[in-house]
Amino acid sequence: MPQKVRIALDAMGGDAGASVVIPGAAISLSRHPDTEFLLFGDQASIDAQLSRHPAMKAVSRVFHTDVAVRMDDKPSQALRRGRKTSSMWLAIDAVKKGDADVAISAGNTGALMAMARFNLHMLPGIDRPAIAAVWPTARGDSVVLDLGATIGGDGHHLMRLAVMGSAMASVLFDRERPTVGLLNIGVEEVKGGEEIREAAELLRAMNLPQLEYVGFVEGDGIGKGVADVIVTEGFSGNIALKTAEGTARQISEFLRSAMGQTWRSRIGYLFARNAFRLLRDKLDPNKSNGGVLLGLRGIVVKSHGGTDSEGFAYAVDVGYEMVHYDLLTKINQMLNREGSALAPTAQEAVS
């Protein structure tokens, strides 16, 4: 592991750009002082923010570009317009060149995935990247993937997600053999689409040494923490993520409204405010911000585009931890260990 963790930031990504990215990185720097930053974007905007954060300025290098990927750009448009000149591309390219250990962006998800895949390429045996994130549960944390990198996939694709997710869980949670479940509409073996049942058969038949397959998991099982890793394809994974985030905000609003309705509830809040503060922290989606694009020959982290500086700081924390715990090497080791199982099928090789 390098002496310093070098983080490349797309300073123009997200809804607010540098006004969130720089303060967020400064918060993360206070938690991880062994960090250096490469900042890509409009120099005037970046410098204006760095002037307010001298500690951040001292460990940062700025690379000017006036090209930024728009949040509504299609991936193909972003590649044509922003390839080799946009702040997003340059941050990813810094990882490819070895100038940075991880790239982080709050920008357009589709563009980030397309650029990362085009520039860094995929690991052997992996055909598509997946977004994996740590999901707070009643029993601790779980890794959930794919949260929206790609849509659909057959049983072999889901099996590969299980292997990569278990690698991430083994590193983050110190599990020798993480438990893995497949998200489905029921726990019965006859339920779900053909691809989910195929993935279940593959995982049972292979009995991989680096993970323990525990079966199908319904939506409410994610929050219960019934498995260390929950696997699904990107369409349903993204819906699950956005639903959970919306529900968390809804519960927070309900509590805030209920606590102010009567004088008894206000008094009760005074006695229980520490407990409510802990609950609010648990329900805060910003504290689970930062999805890792797994399957690439480099580490890329996606932050929510609409997050605030505190939320972006958590995404930077995720990037730091991925490098600090040498996640990419661990994933490579697990993929190589089961290379035959991950090899593309004849049909996939033709396509």
C-alpha cells in the first residue's frame, strides 16, 4: 500500500460541483490525514473553495479543465464530448496512469460507468461492472450490489456479482466466508425469474469456498441483515436503494412532526432526544453514500449527485478504505481462485 492514499476527484461532478466536493473532501481529510488529492475541474471554482480549507489546499494539486459532464448527458454523448478533456475522464485516467489510487465522482452515473469501463477495462472473467455499497441493517452492515450500473443479466452474471460482493464483504467485515443471498420476490425455490433460479443453481452446485450461499432473500430481508451480501441486477437494485432512502426520509419527517404536535410530545422528546439523535443518524442516507464500481482494473467510487458536503465526505471515506484495505488485490485473488467458474460461457464469448 502506498504511503499516502492518492484520491482523484471529479470536482465538477454532482448537482453543486466544487462547492460540495471540496468541503466534503476536507471533512474526510480530517479523518484520514494520510491522504493527497488530485482535483480536476475549473481552477477558479476549485481555488475559491480551497481558500476556505487551507489543510485541504496543502495536500491538493489542481488540474484545470473547463469541460464537465452534464447530469443529463447520455453515456455515448459524454464519451464523445468529454473523452480525454472532462473532469470525470481525467480523474479516472489518473487511476489508469498510476497517479491516483482511486477516482471519485458525484456526476452522471451512466457516463461514469461508460468512461470507467472504456478507460480502465474489466477484470478477467467479468463482462460488466456493478455498483456495490454498504447498506446499514438491523444486524450491522451488508454489501448490496448491483445498485444500478447495468440493467438485467443472466444467472452467470449474478453469480459473478456474488463472488465480487463476497470479496468486498470479506475485506470490510473481516469475514472468512461471507453469507450471500439473492434478492427475489419470495424465499421459495420456485419463485422468481429464470435468471435468478439459474444463479441459485450455480451457487449451490459450485459451493464456492469464499462464500456461503444462503438462498433467496425478500426485500424486507435487506434491512434485517439476513446475509452479508445481497445480490440483484441493477434495475431492481436501484429501485430498492431509492425506496430505502425515501422511506428513511419519510420516517424522519414523521418523527419530527409527531414530536412537535403537543406539549407532552415536546417534553418526551427532551428526555429521549439522544435516542432520537441516534435514530436520525441511522436513517441518514448520506452516511451510506459511496458506491464502488466493482469489476474494473482500478477503483472508482460513485457518490450521490445531490448529496451535501457531509455526504460527499462519506464517499471519500469509502474510496480511502478501498485503497487502505487493498480491496482490488483481494478481489483479484478471489476471481483468480475461481477463474474457471467465472470464465464467460460460449454464448457470452460469441456475443
